[in-house]
Amino acid sequence: MYDRAILHLDLDSFFVSVECLKNSDFLGKPLLIGGTSARGVVASCSYEARRFGIHSAMPMKMALRLCPQATVIKGDMDSYSKYSKLVTEIIAEDAPIYEKASIDEFYLDLSGMDQYFGCFKWSKDLRQRVIKESGLPISFGLSINKLVSKVGTGESKPNGTHQVPNGEEKIFLSPLSVRKIPGIGKETYKKLSFMGVRKIKTLGEIPIKLLEREFGKHGRKLWEKANAIDDSPVVAYHEQKSMSKERTFKEDTLNLAHIRDMLIKMVDDLAFDLREDEKLTSTITVKIRYADFNTYTKQRRIAYTANDQVLINQVTEIFDQLYDRRQLIRLIGVKFSGLVQGNYQISLFDDTEKAIRLMEERDWIKRRFGHDKIVRANTLK
């Protein structure tokens, strides 16, 4: 019996599963989804491909060296968004409260349902309904909090279920690698390994002060996660329609170089917000208000992305097409709409590994020290 019951649902190898629904010839074969150019990267891969050591964000050339017989396709974000919406609608019909964490991942708060239905039975019934109505494999973990449930889902994959009984959270986590803890990346894992910490049990036994000395404020969170402590709530899902920024100049201007720099700064900030919220945009709108207060906008549909360089190129091109009056400008603005849930890497079908790493490093600096601590050189003016 759970006093608090949190269910985590995750669609298995989501992009690959959708492609297999569309083309059954892909079933049981190594499939790579991502950039088809020589410098492209893997956005997703089938379990058959993972057996060769392939993983997301790996350079496509390296993946094909590991598995030359793999099939490579570019991917179709419109299809992925359609199936994500279908699964969301199925969950929304039955769930008392749910949070859509990404395009293929959900948290549900089932607290209080044990006395009526049985949380585990209800969860299994929901999973079967998703599989039946969408045709997609899905796994889940059930426990008292988000952290343990997410790890439980990972342990149940592919296409399985895992229940962690109330009071057995630490017993479940203890023998697992610290890499299983959400939020522990390569660098943190390296540092923990250097300290001789490879199992969650060991991490949970380290004094908090020592972890805070080595990892700062993040040290306490590491200790809490290792001890299965997570009080974060399931936040009711509401679809965000758009995000935007505007800039009114102190004085009306014709300085196009400065205006373009301001546009780039706005796009840079918005793209970072997209990635932090795990969203992608498919529609860009650029707005110009002239000194006489006449306002004009131009909109363009694009492939789903959260890549700042792609968005900057699109926005500056739209601005050049929109600005044709050669008058003083009072205000400029940028809006991203047509948003869908999705980790930003899924949009990088034609990016290079170098470009991905650079963006990840810039995001890490912004996240830790603030938006203004790293900016493009041309925006410093």
C-alpha cells in the first residue's frame, strides 16, 4: 500500500518504434535515425543497434563502422509529434494528474488509488491500453517518488514493468551503478569513480559535507538521490503555445548591424529556454515596429528544432526579407510557436558532434552561472 504513489511511463526507443510502425521491414534490424551527411550524428537507434555499442549523439560515421549493416534514415518529427500526442491523449483520459516530461516520457500521481483499484494493477491496465491503441511499446516504474520510479523504468526496459514496494527504495537503488541516477553525467561519474564511488550504496554512505566540498550545492542533491529522497511533485501538464522576446530601442535606429546583433541575442536566449524546457519549435515569427508605429510581422514554418544556430540563420533571413521600408526602427521581436515536447538532441539530424558538444558546454555554463556569463562576441557591442 502506497501513501504516495508515482508512476513513470517511458515509450521504448520512441523514434525507432514509430518508424517500425510505419515500415515493418525495420523490425528486428539495426536502425539508426539521425544526420545522413558525412558529419551527422545519431539521434536515436534501435536496441539491435545498441548491441554494437551505438548510442545517441555518436557520430554517424563511427556508428556505421561499428555496424556497417545498419539502416540509416533521417527521421520524421511530424510523425513523432503525432504519436506523442496520441499517447498523451490516452493518458489524459484516465490519469488523475499527469506531467509530460518530454515527447516520450510521463509522470502520474496515483496517490490514494491503492484503496480503490490497486496502483500496480491500474498502471498495468493503462500500459496495455497505450500499447493496444498506439501500437508502441512502453515501460513503467512505480514507487513513492519520481526518482525511484524513473530508475525503475530504466531497469524494466525494454517493454516491461517494475514496482518498488513502499519502504524498499534504498534496497532497490543500492546495488545499481551511480550512472543510473538521473542527472549524473559523464563528468560527475568520472569524478565519483576517481573517488572510488561506483555504486549508489557507497554514494549514499558518504557524509553530505564531503560531497558538498567536492560538488558544491549539487553534493547534497547527490546524497539525497542516493538515499532515495525526492519530494518533487507531479506538475499538472499544460501545453505551452509559444515563447517570445521583444526589444524597444531607447532611440529609433537605422543601425542594422546592431539590430541583427540584438536579434541574435534574443534567439540565443530563447533557444536556451527551449532546450531547458525540453521543447522544440516549428514556427518562427519576426516582428518590426517602425518609428511611425506601423508594425509588420513575417512567419515561417521550419523543421522542429531547438538549435540556436539553425534558428539564428532563419531569423536573420526572415528579418532581411521583412525589412524593406528603410525607416527608423522602434522595436523588434521574435516569437517561437508550434511548440512540442522533445529533448533538443532529437532535432540535430544534420549537426556535427563538435556543434553538439559546443552547445552542450555553453548550456552548462549558462545553467550554472547565468545567461549573461557566456554570450556571442558580436552581442557584446
